[in-house]
Amino acid sequence: MQQDLAKKAAGEAAAAYIQPGMTIGLGTGSTAYYAIMRIGELVRNGMQLQAVATSAASEELARAQQIPIIPFEQVDSIDLDIDGADEADESLQLIKGGGGALLREKIVAAAAKEMLVIMDASKLVKQLGNFPLPVEIIPFAWELTFRHLEQSGASPVLRRKEGKIFITDNGNYILDCHYGRITAAPELHRQLNDIPGVVENGLFLRYASRLLIGYADGSVRSLSR
């Protein structure tokens, strides 16, 4: 319950950064849920904006909240991307992908002028790596990709949901890679994406411009570059 209050505080605080007429990127996950709900309130109260979503689930929620969703071919630029994180350090490096939308999230983050990361205080860490790093891979010969990652010391685990292999919105698999500690994130990012079969990994290293960190008492701490 306290963690939910912290997530809600961070998610709702993001609304203060939205200006009328903006194109917003809507993230995926339990903290992004609160941001989408608050943005829906703004829209219903008359604020003009439009949005793109990073997952089918977020798009469905946004439409239910009457947020105008536009196709990507109509997007010239994204003013503000609002998304959560599974881990973040004080250098604004992130691990994302716990919700399974890391590829779409990274595409949207890369297109955005600013990325606002909303999270509860438990997600702020001194060193990335305790949370398993999601790596999205194509299903073809996934076992070979798995072995490549295993040989690199990743300790990968094929993600499953309700007893079945988890399938991303892009039709891919996810390997959750257990490192325990990531000391050279840029180097690891390059190494992972050089492995044939890897589509993208959950290290977001140069995207976040600000962290909004929520606490159970409703307060929010801001960290920026």
C-alpha cells in the first residue's frame, strides 16, 4: 500500500510538466498507470494534447481515459515522454523492461525531447544490476541467443507468464539477465546488442532528463541532469 501511494505521488506529479498542445509519450507499468489516469483528468477538463503509447495496454488505458492517441506516422516529434523504471541511479541511468515493453519504450524515449521518469523511492539505487536486466530477443533459434548470453556471464532466464513463454507486443521473447551488479553499463549495452538475435536491451543510459521519485507520505523528490 505504501509503495502504491509513492507511485501515485510520482505519477501524478508528472502532470505539472505537461503544457497544452504537447505530444506526450505514455509509458508502461504500474507507476505510468497513475500518470495516464491524471493525464486523462487534464484532457477531460479541457487541456488539448495528443499522445502515443509504448504498449497495447497503455494505449487501451489511455483511450478509456479519453486521451487522444495518434498514429506514429503523424508524429513530428514527442515533447515529453513520461515513463517508469525498474531501477535508476543518481546519474539517471535506468533499467527498464519489467513490464515487457522495453523496445517500444526505447523507441519513444529516443524520439522525445525530454524523458520524465516516474518511480517510487525503492527504485533508486546506488548501482544498477540487482533488478534482472531484460533483453528482448527474436524467437528464431532463441536457444542459441540464450547460450551466447549465458557464456557472457548473464545468467539469463526465459520470461514466462502463467506457465507460457511471455510474448512481447512485437512478437518477441524476453530473457531476464541476472548480473547482480552492473559496473560498466555503456560497455554492457554495446556487448548485448552485438549478439545476433538480440533486438534490444533494457539499459536506458542517455534518455532520462529528470527523475520524479515518490514517497509514501505523498512527497516527491526531483533529480535532473
